[in-house]
Amino acid sequence: MYLSANKKKRKQIFSELYEFNEQLILTLKFTRSSLDKIAQPYKYIPNILSGEIPLTGDDAEFIADYTKNLGKTDALSQGDYLNEKKFLLKKYKEESFADYKKYSSLY
């Protein structure tokens, strides 16, 4: 049961990160709200932005790398960065969904 719970959490986190990244891209184009404001509706994102990474290993390294550059550059550079990370986030999201589906059916 514990393995399935971890897979579900990983799936939720990467799903949120992907949606958050998409929201950041839109925000850069139109409203330019703060990261904290954009993060409010999400369960894990506020904690991740404050440095609490709820995953370990390669996942934690990827998330730390992703978040360290958020809000640090001008809008044009930030947009390029977010679009570049979009494809990696999609990959992590799809992998986490596949892992969850594979392992959740065992329990």
C-alpha cells in the first residue's frame, strides 16, 4: 500500500508542476502575478517554492533545479526557460501517471 501511496503522491506533484508551469507561461504573457499568488490553488506547489521538496532522488533534484530559476530573470528569458522545462515536466508527468497506473492495480 505504501508504494502505491508514493506513486500517487509523485503523480499529483508532477501533475501540479506541469499545470503550474503552464499557468506561469500564461501569466507572463498577460497578468504577471507573483509566484506565491499563482501557487495558492495547488496543494504541493507552495511548499515546493518554500524549499520543502516532498520527493527524493532524481525527482527532488529536478524539482530543486526547476524552482531555483523561477522569477530570477526578465520576462522574455523566463518565458524561454518555462517553455524549455514544459517538455521535461510533461515527460515526468506522463512517467508518474504510468507508474501509478502500473502499481496501483497491484493493490
